[in-house]
Amino acid sequence: MGHGTRDTGHGIGGAIRCTLLCATRYVGQALYAILVPAAMVFLTSAYAAGTGTSGAILLTQPVGARALGMSEAYTAADGDVLGVHYNPACWFGWQGTLLYQRGIADDGFGLLAFGCPTPVGRFAGSLLYYSAGEMELISALGERRMVNAQKDYLSTISYAYSLGFISLGSSVKLLRSELVERVSGSAFAVDFGGMMRFPGGPRIGLAFLNVGSGLKYIEQADSLPLTARLGLSGEIVKSASVILTAAVDAVKINDGGPKAHLGLECKIVETFALRAGYRIGYDSAGLTAGFGFERVGMSFDYALSMMGEFSAGHYAGLSYRFGSSAGGEEQVEPLGSSLQQAGYSFPAAKAAFKRGDCSEAVRILSQPHSSAAEDEGFFILLANSYYRLGQYEKSLECYQRALEFNPANAELRTFVQRLRGLLGR
């Protein structure tokens, strides 16, 4: 429907997508009724088994240079598909990511991930690889040879659905592990998560990770590192040139005591970012730092994690964010110059929508402003934001206001009629 409304479509395809709009309401209600109690049942049963030594080292590795730069205070983070490894309910847009991490020893970690928002929810998938490096193996006959100490492979599929300012999500994981190139085992796990975004305020996230079967190599099975995470994140400074985000996580793993993660990110003109964090409750040094650079959808992130007095781990990642936002609509562009002439912060709202923060886009566009700032582009952006938040009545009102500015937009008019019919108006 012109700018920012490609997913309305024409003909049968458009009708199907509009029908899915109503279906997602019932899907979301079912998710809320099923996933939350199921998460509590799984968590209770897992902890009833007691504390022990957990296996599957890959499930405890930091995922993402941006996350590690903020000391993995990432349970309430959004806008990054790698966030599903900390909370499957996080918001993200169209994104592809390639990551490589190198530790202080000969160990290495690699990842390939993608994010795909659709009108019926957000889908993500990833393939992870971990190598503990080589070691010398001596046979009973005294023969020496170098083997890989451990290799792990993890496949993950995630799904999340938004109910207004609340998001619920779940991930399914399949782990395959191999020791000294001789013994192998596998495990199955599920993650559950939820997140709430306060309009113009912070985000709160809760996640239960690695609920599933133990990792069994021969006869004895090691329990997975069952993890509970509670996080708070928000922008404490927000201006046209600087955004300062603070985050804090409380973490409990079944074979250890409670831990805390503190993180900061300072983003400058939506292009360059500096990050720092500190982890509390760990044996090794807890300081982390990093930076990121983003340009035309492509971003590079680097992080440094102090492992001790004289050692550190290095982590780097490359991501590409496609033109669509977390909502699935294409990026909205203003149709005229009235927004800029009125001094209104349309670019800030557009940037928030692009990174998937639709509630922030609504907050910016809802601030007091001159009526000269309102045109077709203004109302389409506002309508798309409401649409992604599941507020379809408000979305319809804004689409109708946009149509008043351009009655000749036949595609927009057709979509408005379908949406009115599905809402019973």
C-alpha cells in the first residue's frame, strides 16, 4: 500500500494475510495459556532433581559480541536475533548473522543465525559449533596422536508472538557432542521466555533455558545447565545523537549460586557503539568491553572478555539487517518534507520502528507536535507500529487517516476495507 505497506498484498494473497491477522489473536492467547504454565512445570521438575554437575559446555558459551560486550546482560535486550539464546521472546527484525569467537586456549566457537518476522510471529534459527581444541592422546600401546578434545553442534529453532506490549517465545534445541573423536552423545532441550515493554520505558525479561534430557555419552548422563534469567533493560539517556542503554540480569544455573550481570551500551548517531559490562559471582575476572559499527544494515561487533589477570578472550561478529523491520513491513519513508519543516523527530521514530521497537515509535509519534507534521507518511508509520503491537483498532484508524491525505491510493483503500470487515466494522 505504497510506502511501508508491502505486506498487505493484492488478491488472494492479501486476503490470506488479513485472515491471519485475526488468527494470530487466538494463537497468542493459546501461547500465553500453554507456555507459561509449562515453563513453571518444567522448571520445578528440573530443580527437584537437585544440584549437580552440568554437561554441554556449548549451552553456557556467550552468544554474540554485542551481548558479551555488555557482560551478557541480555535477557531484556531486543533488536538482535542472537537475543533468542538469552530469551526466546526478544524482538528482532530481518537479520542474518555470522559469528566467530576465540577463547584464551585453543578453543573456538562459530555461529550462523537468521531472524524472520512474519504476520503470525517471529521465527529464528541458528547453527552453533564449538571446538575445545586439540590434545595429545596416548593409546595403550604407547602410540601418540593429536585429537580434538571436544566438538559440539547445536541446532536451534525459535518462535515468538507478541500480545501488545508482551512477547512470549520458545526455542527447541538439539545438541550433539563428541569427545576425543571416539565417544558421542546427544540431548534435547527447550527454552521458554517472556518479555514486557513499558511504553517509553524499560523492558523486563524472564527466561528458563535448557530444560530437557541429560547429555549421555556411554552410560552416565550429565544434566544440562538448567538456567533461570531475570533481566531489566532500558534507555537512560535518549537524544538525537546519543542513546545510552543500561541492563542488569540476575542468573541462576542449577549447578551454581546466583550471579549478576551489569551492562552498558552507548550508541552514537545510530552508527557507532561502545559497550562495557561486569559479571558478579564468577571465579574468573568479570570485566568485559566492546564496540560496534553499523552502516547501511551491515554491522560489525567486537568484544573482549577478561579471563584472568593476564588473559582474555576475543569475540567478533558480522550481521546484516535486511530492509524490513521486526514487524515485517518494509521501512517507511516520509512522503513529503512537512515533518522536517515542523521540526518533528520523524527520523527517530523511523529508526525505532526499523530496529523493531514499535512501542518507542508510537511514543515518539504521540508526543505533542504541530499538525503540520502530520501527513500520509506520518500516519502510515504510526499505523504500521500499532499493527505490529497487535492494536488493530488503532492501526485501522491511522490507516484511514493516511487515506484522507491520499484518497487515490487504491491499494491502501482495499486493505482498509478488508481490515474493517475482519474487525467487524
